[in-house]
Amino acid sequence: MSTILKEYKQFLRTNFKELRLRTPLFYRWDFGLRFDLQTEETGTNEYFQEVTKRASTIFHSVFDSSDKVFLVYMDHKYKRQKIRLLNFTFKQIENLQQTEISYTKEKRLHEPSEKFDVRNIAIVKLTTDRIHHQNILTAIGNTDFPPRKPRLDNNSIFTNKEIYFINIDKKLIFHMYDDRGLDLISADKESLRSIYEKYNDWILDNDREKIQKQFE
């Protein structure tokens, strides 16, 4: 097991005990926020600009440029397909070296009885300032709208790829699942309070009551 993978597993054990990264992240942890990234005019250029703007704004509220980060890239395993070094996400990392990437697999992540439920996972440890995060967030927002680009996978109409940004210093996990929204969870709810208060208007209404109760 590589040093990066050991550090990653130890970080989750220490700060997010028994958590397995998977969607929907918000419902799998006690302290979290769920944000609505949508506006009413779905599908327009202005709509996608607002999606990226909201996601990037929240990202900047969570990650300082010098913060240490685990970027977790997850892809559904198809036959013997592996995560390629030249994939879109890796291209958004400044001066990425092969030695900075650790690979692993997760089995039965979504379906406990399904032997074909296998995810290839790549973990990169780096600092925020090396990530062109806005390009990644834009690509995630385009997931359900082919042929909009950029995309996490330009060779496929649809994608089973997921990206998780883990702030090692602040013990926060950021996951934008598509154009509809993003989840933010924390080892300590007080780390979320200022973000909750500042971007309260963007909280997803369906989960607003549950989220409010965390801070009462």
C-alpha cells in the first residue's frame, strides 16, 4: 500500500469513521450542507454560468490556496478499464507526476450484493493552488447535458465518474454531484456554520429543515 493511500485511509478513519465516499454524501454523515446550484432557466448558457459560479464560490469558501487536499477521482470499472493518466481531471492539475497518484478499488459501494459494482479510484495529494477547480466544476455541471464541453469524459455521452475534494487541514469534504447541487460535510459542524450563514439562500429547500436543526 502506498504512503498516499495509507494517509488517505487514516484520515478517513480518524475524522470520518466508517464513512465510505459515495453519493449522496450529505445523507451519509451527521454534519453537512446541501446546496442548490440551479436557476429556473435550465439549459441556457446563463444557467450553466450560474451553476459554475455558485459551485466555485462555495469551493473558495472551503479551500484556501495553501490547504492540503486529497483529490479523489472515482470511476465505475468497466471490464479491465483503468484510470488513464491523461484523463480530463488530471489535466487540470499543475505539474502532476505519476508518483503523486495512488490507485485502489472499492467493491460493492452502491450494491452490496452486486459483484460488478466495482469502482476504480485514484487519489492525489496536493495543495489547492495546483487545481484548476473551476474547469472541473464546469465539467461536472455538464454531465447530463451532452454534447456540452468540457466533460469529465469526452469519449462518452454519459459518465459514472465522481470527484471528491477533501480538505485535510479543515477536515471538510466537498462533492459536486452534477448541475443540480453539491454536498459539503465536516468532521465538526462548527466548521460549517459560517458557510451555512453566508450562503443560506443557496441551501436546498428539501433539506433546509434538517440542516437548520444542526445549528440550533
